[in-house]
Amino acid sequence: MKHPEPIRPLFAVCINNAEYPASLERHKIYQVLPDEEAARDGDIRVIDESGEDYLYPASFFVVIEVPQEVEHAILHAS
């Protein structure tokens, strides 16, 4: 039986933080959490500066692929 490939985390770069300067930093990479309902509404769920996940307008971000070394560094940052 073939096992499905593990789902790799998604990441996005913030390109606009005008309404959320305390929660988002422009040009910073954020981890994205899957949320189909939010996506249908034009939003994206990210782990922000508080360390919690919140919804923001998807237009504030550009989803990117990162090398595994970068992924590991982001996910294991203290």
C-alpha cells in the first residue's frame, strides 16, 4: 500500500501590514495554516507575532516555497 506524501508546511511573506503593525511585519515570512473556509472568504490563517494563528486578508501575503533548510529553521526557531 502506497503511503501519501506528508504535507509540507506552507509559508507566506507579508507585503502589507498597514492595518496590523503590531501583529505583522512587512517582508517577514510567516507559517500558513490550512483553512479552506477562510480562503473562500479571501483570508489566510497565519501564525503572527503573538505566536497564535489569526486570519488576515490574503492580499497582505504572497505564498512562497522555501528550501527545507529554511523550513526547518522557521519551524524550530525559539
